Amino acid sequence: MTEHPRAKLGVVIPVHNGATTLARTLDRLLACADEAPSGVQIAVCDDASNDETPALLASYPACRVTTVTHANN
């Protein structure tokens, strides 16, 4: 997991086939993170999604969203 030395708040999001709601969630969190002076670390744990979740996560820069992917659910 990428360490964010300034981050004082960490958010972990577990997801399985959540592509329909994950983008809105991440976009809102990132907007809040941009306003937070202390920094926010966002990590998403993908539990073997077989929808568009992996592609969606790949579209976010690794420096903003850390992704942990499990091959099996």
C-alpha cells in the first residue's frame, strides 16, 4: 500500500461488483480530500469483482487511490 506521509485520515472501502456506485463514492471522497489540510489516504479492497470495478479502479491515479485486489472471493 502506498504510504501518504501527510495523511491523518484513512478511508478503506471494501467492494465486490460495485462499479455502479464506486465512482461516485471515490469522486466525493477525493473532493473532500482536496479540501482537507491534513490529507486523506483512500484504499479500496476489491474482493474479486467481475464487473467493471477493476477497470474503474485502474482509471484513478495510484497516488490518490490505493487498490488491493483479491483474485478469489
